[in-house]
Amino acid sequence: MKYIGPMIRHIVLFTWKDDATDEQRAAVTAELGKLPGVIPQLCAFTVGADAGINQGNHDYAVVADFDSVDDYLIYRDHPLHQAVIVDHIRPILASRAAVQLKL
């Protein structure tokens, strides 16, 4: 049986540049959606655009759960994750906020 210690939840909020296209935004979701299939350390992974209920919110969120800090670090540094950041997120990124919580 695998030991389940304190879990780590990684939360990232993005605001896109005003000129970000629908195609670019959709590509972020599509590319992030590939990560659970290649990074087994992801226990849970939710991504998506803000629902548009409140003004002033960020445009997009990523919430990822990991069994340990080490598993989070594997995800953080994984080459495919880094490629999504460089190729799809940074080109349309206006601002970013992130936090890692111990659960």
C-alpha cells in the first residue's frame, strides 16, 4: 500500500493579454489536458476558464493535487509541462498568481 502523507494542492490563476485569441486560449486547455496522461504524479487535475460570474477575476485556473512535495516538483519540472508554459501560456500571459497548499 502506498503511503499517503500530506497532500499538496497547486493552484495557478492566469489573466490573458487582451489580444489573446480564442484559438490560443483553447490550445492552453488542450495542451494542459494532455498532462495527466503523461505525468502519473498528478492525483487530480482541473483546468478551465473563469465562469464569468464576478468582474475582476482571473481568466483561467489550474488546480492540481499531489501526494507529496516531491511529486509536485516532478510535475513542475516535467519537460512537457514546461513546454506548455513556454509554447502556449507565456505568449498570451498578462499576469499569474500561484500558491501551493498543504492539505
